[in-house]
Amino acid sequence: MGLHIRRGDTVMVVSGREKGKQGKVIRIQAAKPHKPGRVFIEKLAMVKRHTKPSAENRNGGIMEKESSIAISSVLPICPKEDRPVRVKAKIVGDKKTRVCAKCGEAFPS
């Protein structure tokens, strides 16, 4: 099954500086040996980066962008209960899907 979070999921941060905030996952960075996976959430964990002028950014300057959050610090929001929940894998037919551990509601793929 892989990860309990997928791109496009609405998640809530359960620990750290951004605790209690919700957002949509825009990118996932896979785990590396001895490092947990990371997620980038829309409009959360914003950092400022000083950039040189380039082809995309003619002027350069200070840009704000999303920083990563450890994947273990976020939980997906259940579509039925509208609160953060843990995820289980369930086999439906010949396909494995993610379901809410509390109510059994399937997460959209």
C-alpha cells in the first residue's frame, strides 16, 4: 500500500509548530534510509528564500514557499467524520484501498 498520505489529501498537522492546522498535500518526498518521509502542505510551514535573478524570476529577491513537514506528524481528514484519523488498508475485490480506522469510510483515490 505504501504511504498513508497521498498527494491531494486534506490533512491535519498533529505535532510541531503548525499543530492543529489543516491543508492540502501538494508534494510528497519519499523516505530515505534513516530519514522519515516528508510532505509539503499548501500554505503551511512557510519559509523565506533569497533567490538570484534567473530565467523564471527576472528580479530575484525574497520568495516565500512551503517547507516540508515529517509525514509522521500529519493525519488525513476522514471524509465522513471531518476529523483526523488513522488509516487502514482494506482489500476490495482485487484492489487494496485506504479506509478510515474508525468508521470504515473509504478515502478517495
